[in-house]
Amino acid sequence: MKSIRISFVVIFMIGLLYFSLPVIDAEAEGAPAQQDVDINISPGGAPLFQVENMKPGDWAPRTVTVQNVGIQDFDYSVRVQNTGDPKLFNALVLEIKAGDHTLYEGKMTDFDAIPSRKLVSGSEESLEMVIRFPEHLGNDYQGLEAAFTFQFVAEGQGNLVVHTMTEGLIGSSGISQTLPTFPFSLTNTIYLLITGLCLLTATLIIMRQYNRMKPV
């Protein structure tokens, strides 16, 4: 009898453990533990900047939202890193604003990081970013590409640091501001040619009728 009781208890414990495992997994998958320090940016996934055929004088504005999705408050900063050809990257101009406050304005190659900004747990902040293609860039910047990453670094208590990032790609169109400009567009020029041809035809017809009507 004693052995039967022991076997019954063992079977009961195994069955209890078996049926409790799916519940534990479901809780782990459905409600992941919130990290102490955690930063997120929106939009995420796709590159923040992906601009083709940019030419001198153009600019590309973007808005990125920085979110504190962790338990702790943190201080965050933004850095940029060149990951491609440095020539065009070194010439591009970057502007970063938080509301009406300018955090940085100058060449991307000179950008180190914005001053650390406080973000409490559960809050978010929007940054306005603009990349400008300076008007004075000449023919030697045609057909170039600049590839880079923006790194968003959050630091919480105890020097706990986490980061996330987004990419950027700027392509030059090869259209230079030094090319000659014309006062008329192609469409206007065609209209002028057609009008002139009509006037010339009308003049020839009138002259021909006049010559026929002249007395001999």
C-alpha cells in the first residue's frame, strides 16, 4: 500500500508540472518583463533618411520621436557615424531641434552629440532633423552617396547604458548649380517657335495674294 501511495504522489506531481508549463510559457510570451532602462524611436525599422537625386540647395526634413519605455528615468543623447564614402558626408549640413530649441546646426562631420536630455519613464520627445545639401557644391559632388547611422544612447542609474539606431542614405543627383540657366523653359520655347512659324506662314500667304491682285 505504501508503494502505491508513493506512486500516486509521483504521478500527481508529474501531471501538475506538465499542465503548469504551458501557462508559464504563455505568461512569458504575452507579458515580457519591462527593462530598467529601455529606449525606443519612432519611426523604427526603415531608414530615417533615404533620399535619392538630391541636388545643391535641397533639404530633407524628418521627425523622430524618442520614447522612454523602461522603468527608470534616463538621460539620452544622439550621435552620428559615417558608414560610407566621406566626401559627400563631410559636406552635408545637419540641423536638430527640440521644439523651438536648436540642439545642433553645422556640418555632419563636425557633429559629436547633442547635449544630454532628460526623459522620464513612460514619456517621449520629438526631434526635428533636417539634412541640407549646400548650394555651393559643384560638379565634383555629382553622383556621390553618403551613408550614416544615428545612434540614440540612453544612460540610467548605475551607468546602465542602452542604445538604438536608425540609418540614413543621401544620394546626389549629379545636377550642378553651376550649369547655365535659360530665361525660358522648353515648353515656352516650343510655343514661341510655333507662333513664329504661324506668323511667317500667314505673312507669305498675304504677300502671295497681294501679288496676284496687283495690276499688270
